[in-house]
Amino acid sequence: MTPFLSHNFLLDTPTSQKLFLQVASRLPIFDFHCHLSPQEIYEDRPFHDLYELWLAHDHYKWRAMRFAGIEERLITGNGDPYEKYLAWATMLPDAIGNPIYHWAHLELRRYFGIEEPLTADTAPEIWREANRIIQEQQFSPRKLLEMQNVRELCTTDDISEGLSAHKLLSSDPSLKIKIYPTFRLDPLLEIEQSAFPEYVKKLSDQGGSPLNNLKSLEKELIRLISLYDQLGCRSADHGLVFVPYRKISGQEANVLYQKRLNEGPLTSEENNCFRSYLLQFLFREYQKHHWVAQIHIGSLKNARNRLWKYFGSAAGCDAIHDHLVAEELNSFLDSLDQDGALPRTILFHINPSMNDVLASAAGNFADSEIAGKVQIGAAWWLLDHKDGIEQQIRCFANHGLLAASVGMLTDSRSYLSYVRHEYYRRILCNILGQWVENGEYPAESAPLEQLVKRICYENAKAFFNV
């Protein structure tokens, strides 16, 4: 019987073991999409206890706890932190087959050196030991990132929130990690939402001039893109149900924009017309600045209204959407490509049935700028489990060149989530090792090792121009 979480965890062949233990495990991390707070990283305040560090912001764990029938008071409510931790510990043994079972125990091992499985019985001692380490070693955001050899990371920064923390980080000589902002403006693309006029007003107040027509909005967005670029931004991110494509002029889009600002209702088709126009405008600007455009497609957000009203977004009540994407996505990318205005692009989909759809679209827009100029991203959100990661890797290889992949990201609000890079790297090395052991790829060490280095770290740095 193989021991739980042994050195060869998820590594089924000698080649897989060699690739991970001698190559992948030693590589640094470039996390090009996460939801960590730049203000927290700047302040670098030590964490108080295991609950604050491990459970307070992790909707993956919350979702599993709800499935176990645990009352919300012990998940996101006003329950005592230790009670919440005990509820989590009691539930965890039931999470067999769920990636959080592996992640949780990798987190305990890599950050605390705790190898005993977490159960209701072991929970009190693990709580005491983890808290002792947190306090004695002064676990803080920067220390935790350095422990996992994180060299670069990109936060996700709504354009209405300002960049004060990034300005402070950029001038901090003690910072050992490169922190880059990411341009995010989803509320501006969600023109159908009641909060749209308010969001535009917030941007107007921030920039100091009214945004009462589309030209003024475009001018403000160009100003913000330049500001982000000066602070090292290398990417913009977008959360969409699908990528719309409509042929619409600036004059027509301006009519829709002004109508919506005046609280006028738009039809679904008009919403998509405006969204398509704005996305095309933005992508052209990204290309001018040599940014990467990330598109996260297919999330049905806040599907449980009662929980959303109680907690707000990121409560763990989002689902996989099944909207069709192929025709409009290809048309959208093609419209930019025809004008030489298509930026480097990463396509993520939360629906596993869309992997081949996105991968085949990506292959249409390869060119000499860089390998894998348009590519599918790592298994994301509800797919970043073992099956989802394996499917994404095989899909990338089937439709493109796996050697061009930019690898894994955390997409997380937790400083302990960097074990997900280890999880991905083990699975990647296992697949490569299986191909070699099955005679599907030569067993020469140098090309294999270089392949692992590129996918796990080097490609992302080149792709994002850092």
C-alpha cells in the first residue's frame, strides 16, 4: 500500500518521479492570476491564528462544508473561529475524492510540517501546533509567499479601486517578490446590471471628469491603462458568460451607453452589442501595450440568491454555465486579428465540455509573435481537480503544443493556496512520465526536463513580458 501523501504522491512511474522531484519541485512560481490583496501584502501583518489564515476567505472550503450540512453560522457567520475550525475538521474526512482533501493536507505539511491527517480527534492538537508555528515564526503574507518560492504574482485589481497599494509596493525596497496589478473592469461590461450607472459615476469621480458619453469613457480607460502600465501591469482580466461579437459603430454604441446612463432599459441584444464594442476597443489597447488578455468564460454567478444577499459575491454559490461560445468567440478574435490588433490571449472556461472548443479556436490564431499566442488556460475554479487538470493538459496537447503552455495559477484569496502549483506539477509530470513509459515519447532527460521548466515557469514569464 502506498503511504498517504508520500514523496511519490500522484507520480505513478519512475520517469514521473524523477521529473517532479528533480525538476518541477525546485522551480519558482509565477502566479499570473490570483485574488490576494496588494494592501495586505504591503502591510505584511502577521496572521493571528489558523482560522484567519486557513478558513476565513476560502469559498472552496465553505462550499464543501455546506454540502456536509454544517450551519452557515460555522462557515461565514458569527460563530467562534475555533468552532468553525472544528466544524471544518469534522467534515474533512468525508471529502475523499475532492481536491480540497489533498490541498488541505498539503497545506498542513508544506507550511507547518504536520503530517497527521486532520480529523475531529486530531483537530485540537493540530490547532495548537499550527498556532504555535504561526505565532513563533510570525507567519505573514510575504513570508508565506517566500516559503513557496513565489517570485512573481499578479493581483486582480478593479479599476474603480485605485492603485495606492501597488504604488507603495513598487517603492518598497524590502519586497523580495515582484507584484504586478491586473486590469479588471467587469462591472463596466455588465451594462445590464442596476449598478452600472453607479460604477460609471465612481470612475468619473475617480478621474475627475464626467463620463457622459462614450468618447469620454474611452479616454478615461486609456488613461487608466497607461497608469496600470506604468506600475508594471502586464495583463487584463475579464469574467464573461460568453464572448459576444457584433459589428457596431462607436456612434451606435454611444447611443446605448447614454441611454443606459439615463436609467433606460436595454434589450439583451443591445447589451451584447455594447459589450462587444467595448471589448474590441479594450483588446486593441491591450495589444498596443503588449498586455495579455485573460478571458474567464462560463460562470453562472451568485446562483443562490439567499446566500448572495446574506454574504455577497465570492460566497461559493456560483455554477457552471452551458452557453454556446464557439461562433462568436472565433469571430471576435478574427475581427481583431484582421487588423493586427489581437493581443496574447488566454481562454479559460469553467465548463469542461468547452475545452476542445476553446483549444480549437486558440489554434486558429497562432502566429510568429510567440508560441501559443492564443491558448487555453489551466483548469479553473470548479475544474481545478485532478480529473480537470488531466483533461486540460491532454486537450492542450491534442490541439496544440503542450510545450507552449503557460501552466498553472492559483485564482485564490488564500496565502496557503500555492500548494496548488505543486498539485498541478505532480499531475503534469505524471502524464509526461506515463507517455515516456508507454513508449509514446523518447526517454531522453534533457528535452523532458526543459519541457517541464518551460511549462511550470519559463513560458509564463516570457508570455507576460516580465
